[in-house]
Amino acid sequence: MEKIVFLMPHDGIVSSGGYKVVYEYANRLAKENFSVTIVYPNTKKDHSTSLENKLRDFARYIIRAVNKGYRSKWFDLDKRIELKWVWSLDDYRPQGSCCVVATAVETAFSLKRYPACIRKFYFIQDFENWYYSDQQVFESYHFPMKKIVIAKWLQQIVISCGETATVIPNGFDFTSFSCQSPIERRDKYTIICMYHIDKRKGMDVAFKAFARVYSRIPQIKVILFSVYDRPNDLPGYCDFIKQPTVSLLNQLYNKASIYVGPSHVEGWGLTVGEAMQCGCAVACTDNKGYLEMARDEETALTSPIGDAESLAENIIRFIEDDALRVRIASNGESFIHNCDIDSSYVRFRNLLMTVNQND
């Protein structure tokens, strides 16, 4: 039985688009009787060595080892998958012949230290320069591993470093999200958006855009969903749902007419695809990740990154022009079916099985 090991950068207790993709692949591998292990580190690479942080790390390690607190509660992982909680990825060593997949920059630095006999893969879902410098990210692309990227813009960055990478676009599970409410019958004033505290997600731009729309069309209702707590001083036209289940999120997407994606940068933008699956007309920024799915005036209306006025105008266009909203939403719902998780999985699995360790 072939063994596949995924190295994660931290625990899986908070939902994440990047983790979701890994979990989707892990579940499918397990169902095909591969031996799958997901490894979570307690301490991050290059973490602080102060006594206070060492004590905090040790306490967290013991507590989560005892109560299995590193396990995901937001994604239904196949019970055949082995989950391992380790002190550090640098010290972890898989046993026997196997494929090991780094899923983030820090995990790639750890994988580099593992024996050369292991088949090594680097699954790149974004240009991860938020904890590492650009130079360190570029350095990781030179490691002797087979690189897999989720988007063409990431492949171009790897190529610019003199390396190669295989593009396997993220896919969507159409059993979880689907268009259940007729697009043309939806309340055109209902908008949905994912709330995030990371500045790169552009929530400041989103709120400025919503305020502009509200000043002209006070009938709007904005649904915000998030893994984070409700922010203070939300406008009265906003509803907030924390950690909705997949079923509830599917209902919320189907209740809304418009999805707003304000991010400055995305590796891919899973929520844009989910919204398209559910029949929302997408108004989003033109970051490279969104543009893998968002074709301006075809599958979405796009606006320059950081431009709240332009984003607001696109939302208003959808509200004031039913024919445009229905056309864009229908095009998006049709287009996104080209991004099927099962097709992406087959390519991912086949690559793991066919690449020689010296490639």
C-alpha cells in the first residue's frame, strides 16, 4: 500500500481554503486505500526561543496531545486517515517508502531536511510571503522537490526562478455547494461576503464599497460569514454568521444574489468559486487568484484592487440590471463546473504515483 504524508504548517482547528483542498485530496486517497497521514506541528519553524514562548509551546503540545485538540471539527476527514501531532516538523521522520507533500513554505524547509530516498512534493497554493521574505519563498522553489501549483500565475513565478511546476487547478465539490434557488427569483438586494481580519483580504475596501452602495440603495442586506468573531460597529444592514456549517453556508449563498470578493491577493479564491456554484453574481477585485475564475463581463464584474468606488459601482450595476445579474451568475455557474474536485484529484494522485524520486 502506497503511503502519502501531508505536512501541515499548524493545527487544523480553524477552517481554511488551503487546508480544505488538502483534506479533499486526503479523503479521496484514503477511499482508494492509500495509507494517508496528516502531520501537524506544535511549534512553527523559526519560532521564538524565549522562555515564555517555550513554556507556552510545551503547554499547548501536552494539552492538544491529550484532548486531540489539533483535529479539524469543520471538515469531515475520513477515519482511515492517520493524524499525527508532533513537536516540530524538523524532527519528524516518516517511516518506510512514501511520498511526502509539503503544503506551505515552512513545511518545505522541513521537508528539505528529510532523507533523499523519500519522494518529495511541494504543493504551492499562494505566494506565501506573509511570514517569510520574498527571497526565502524564492529559495524554497529551488528545493529538490516536484512542485505542484494551483494556478498559472504561481507557475509563472516558479518558472521565473528557473524551476518547473505542474498546474493542477483547485476543484470544487458539487455535492456540498450547488445552485438550488432560481437565480432570476432571488432578492437582488441581498449581498454575501466572507469577513476576514487579514488586511490582504480587503475588508476595509468592502465596507467602503457597501457604504457607497447603501447611500444610493438603502434596501441592501449584506450577509457576512466568518471563522472570526463578529466585529464591532457593524452597519445595521449587515448580518453576521460565525462558522456556518457547509449546509448553512450553501443556503446563505443561495439566498444571496451577489457575492463580493474584495481581496488584494488570493492564491485561488475558493469562496468566489463556491458562490458561482450557488448561482451568485460575482463582483470582485482583479487579483490574479480570482482571475483564474472571474472573467470580466463574462463570469464576473471585476474592479481594480483597492478601488472601493469601482467595486461599489459593479455591485450597483448588478442591483439595477437584472438581465446583467442573471447572465453573469448563469455564466459563472456554468463555467465553474469545469473545476471539478474529482478531476483535479485524479491528476494530483497520478502525479504522486508516476514521478520518480530523482525528478
